[in-house]
Amino acid sequence: MSMYTAIATSAGRDARAVSSDGRLDVKLALQKELGGDGQGTNPEQLFAAGYAACFAASLQFVAASKKIDISDAAVTAEIGLSSNGKNGFQLDATLRVELPDGLAPETAQELVEAAHTVCPYSNATRGNIPVKLVVE
């Protein structure tokens, strides 16, 4: 049984996406790079925002369990969209993790890898899309 279920509805890339509680209500538009007007957000941006937030929370969780303060940490997710060579599309992800100065590189890498095993987005994408982890 789920601890939480998010519900959102959309009619496509040139529509709106609205959550069941109304807290999310965004205009969607096809990207200029794909022939659209780009006058709204897109699923890849929404995925990037969700993945960045989820990974940052997972990173905080892992660091707290090790009693390491990373309150200044930030995660930037880059989500690429490309052809899969079979008349479809595929995603790839790069997670750029900024950790506080003074954290040993080995510790930083350990935290990021541990967060990658905890994060629900990482677990959902593992084996499905390439995910590159970059400690900055």
C-alpha cells in the first residue's frame, strides 16, 4: 500500500497539467526544439524538477543518518530527450550535486551513491535510462 499517491491529469504536450488538489496547474507546450512555440513548461522540465527535489531529499536523508550536515547542498537534474532509433523517444539524466565545501571527496561520493539507492526516482529509472551522477 502506498504511503502517498500523487494524481495529475493532462491532455498532452499542448495542454495543461493539473494535480487533483489543484496545487499544481501548469501550461504545457511543445518545446521550440521539437517544433512548438515553447510558451509553457514540458514533461522533461517537470521530470527534472521532480528528480532534483527527490534526489536532494534522499541526499539529506542519507547525510542525516550519518550525522553529516549538508544543509547547503543542491541538486540540478538535466533530463535529455532523444530518439530511441525505433520511431520513439528516450530519456537520459545527469544529476549534478553540489555539496558543502570541506566535505572529503570520498565522503561526498559515498553520500551521492547512497542517495542514488534510496531515491524513488533513481529506483524507478535504474536499468531503464542512463543516469550520470556528478559531484561538483
